[in-house]
Amino acid sequence: MEKLEAVQKVLRFSNSIRNWCEGNHSIYFDDFDEQNVNDYNSGGYGDLADEIIERGIKENLLEENEFE
């Protein structure tokens, strides 16, 4: 599973993580794309995508070895 797919899966199935992302960061499901989830520069969502994936692992929505 690619990083974008992992982020989308977590946001699709976790209300708490989706609400955290939308409420704290004003970033929504459709804002993520293949490029910005890997962009760690200003304006990119790389760090946020990593946090979403980590939270998804903690909620057992993903396994650590499930994505690239």
C-alpha cells in the first residue's frame, strides 16, 4: 500500500483521526494527493501524513508493514 492509500484508509475509517485532522489542521480528505503526502517542505503534508499513519497504526487500522 502506498502512503496516500494509507492516509486515505485511516481518514476513511477513523472518525477521531479525521476530526483531529480537520479540526486542528483544517486539512480534509480531498486535500491529500500523491505529491503532498511525500512533501516535507513548507506547504507539504509529509509530516501530517506520517502522523495520520502512526495514529492509524495505534488504532489498529494499519499494520506497520502494510504500506511502503
